[in-house]
Amino acid sequence: MPRRILLLPGDGIGPEVVEQAQRVLIAAASVFNLDLVFDSADLGGVAIDKQGHPYPETTRSLARQADAVLLGAVGGPKWDSLPAAERPERGLLGIRSDLDLFCNLRPAILYPQLAEASSLKPDLVAGLNLLIVRELTGGIYFGEPRGVETSADGVRKGFNTDVYDETEIRRIAKLAFQFAQKRSARLCSVDKANVLEVTMLWREVVSEVSEEYPDIELSHMYVDNAAMQLVREPKQFDVMLTGNLFGDILSDTAAMLTGSIGMLPSASLNAESRGLYEPVHGSAPDIAGEGKANPLAAILSASMLLRYSLDEGAAADAVEAAVEHVLDSGLRTLDIANSPADAVSTKVMGDAVVTAISSLS
Ligand code: IPM
Ligand code: MG
């Protein structure tokens, strides 16, 4: 049975990095005898321009049939003046919700080859390897009511609703405990239970779930402290579990600890492990089309796709080994290069990973 992969290149640098990630998947498929079939569709700004909607019906139907989806990035200044409900980002939120991708995995790994790229002192980040588990289809991103209203006396009011029910908390918590079991058996749940009722429930339910996982050492931390601890002593964390909004913020912080957001992949999974894989970085419109983007986050997202949705761990390991190999060989795109003169293009980086997969495997 062929496995169907839907490519959603999206906006900005999305198409450039997805192209390289697809080449890497094709190389891995040939080495590991995988039968992959690719489709491509529009999401985000490009979908608004071509089809008038950030998550068009054609994309929705292909996404529902796919075994996995590989996304580049969405958004850009061109669409910034659109009303909230019509922006490219709504396409991304739409597909996450439509496919019920409630479990977002954002690993932050510091490659030893890039230790100097971190904004923290090398000894604080050397060996850093943490996993943020972010709830992705609930919380304030999706809560109703939401909107901006003008009252009778002409005063505008904006509002959103942060809401989780216990089933949503329980299902993401269970997965976080299971990921902790495969790692160092420590889980830190992040909330704002000193102020927000919704996160008081979060803390209560996570504690209830912990009774099923006595082997895991659970701690709780308020989000403001967690933000501070991430830049003070990041290696105290292994797996961090949090809701949608806090996860959005903390995962960008964690990303920067590793030196380059251009290196970080993510996976968004549903209960059947079907998933959407995307680099953590955005569409970087300032460098779009110039061949300067780092394709490694997209390539490592493809590796997560092989591991989590296709259950092809050996192929995923080979992709990761190939990335390590090209970093060892000194190849750097602009974002991780010591000087612009040393930087290679998106395609040269992709070529090197493709070659390494074929020769290492
Ligand atoms: C992310 C992004 C998205 C989010 C935006 C683009 C909607 O920041 O994936 O972290 O806020 O979830
Ligand atoms: Mg974000």
C-alpha cells in the first residue's frame, strides 16, 4: 500500500524548504524501499490568492485522505491587513482543528556543532534536549465567545475565551506522560494556576493522570517562572507539557536556546498518529525566493513524519544521521553560519543531506 503524503508548501520560504524535504523523503524512500505518493495543495496566503480561502475545500479533502501532511509555512505582510478570520494563519488553525491534531511536539535540541549559535553561554545549553508537548486544538486559540465589539457608547472591546474541558486535558496529558516514559521520566506541566481557573483544572487533571504513571516524576510550574527558568537553567527540563497559548510562547523561547529556529521541526498528531509536520520557523518573507533559507527544520520535520506517522524509525534515524553528518562537514546556511561569506544555499544544503542519506545507509 502506498503511503500518501500531502505537501503544503505555503508562503514565503515554505516552498523552498518543502522542496528540499521532499527530495530527502524520496531519497529515504529509495534506500528503505518505501512506497510514497505525493500530492500538493494550497494552504495560507497562497490559497487565499488562488482560491479565496486559507484552507480551501480541495486542500481539506486531500488532507483528510493523506497519511501525513508536510507543511512549509504560512503568512506574510501581503495578507497582514486582512480581518482575523480571513488571514493565512486561519488556514493553519483550520487544518489543525479539522484533523484533530491536538498533540504538538516541539523538540528543542542543541546540536553540538552549533553550540556557539545559542544566545546563552555554551555551558548552559551544551547537550540541551527538551521536548515541549503543546495542546494544539483547544484553549484560547479556539474558545468561544471571541471577537471585537463596539458598545452602544462607541467603546471597542476585544475578547477571547480560554477554555479546556477535562477530556481535552486528559488526552494530551496521557501522551506527555508516555513521551516522558521514553525519555528521562521527568515531566513538568506548565500553567497559571495561581490566577486562571482554566489552568487550575489543568493542574488538577494532570495530577489525576499522573496516578496512572507512578514511574514519572511530575512537577508543576507557573508559566512566568517557566519562561524565566528556560533562559536561566534550561537543562532542568526534559518534557514540558502545556496548553496552546503558553506552548506557543515557550516553544519559541526554547527554539532560540538552540541557536537557530531554522533547525527545529515539529509534529502535530491526532489520536491515530496521523499528523501534520512543519518547521517551527515562519515564512520569513524577507528572504523568500533567495535560496537563503535553512531547509534543515523542514527536513527534520520529514524525519518526524517518517517516525510518527509512517512508523519508519530506521528511515527517520537515517535522515537525522545525515543532518548530523552535513553539520559535521561544516556546511551552514546563512542563519547558522559564522559569516555570510561561509553560507551555502538552501539547495546546496538539501543536496548534501540527500547525498549523505544515500551514502550513509
Ligand atoms: C506556531 C505559530 C502559529 C501559532 C501561528 C502561525 C498561527 O506561531 O505554530 O507556533 O500561533 O500556533
Ligand atoms: Mg508560534
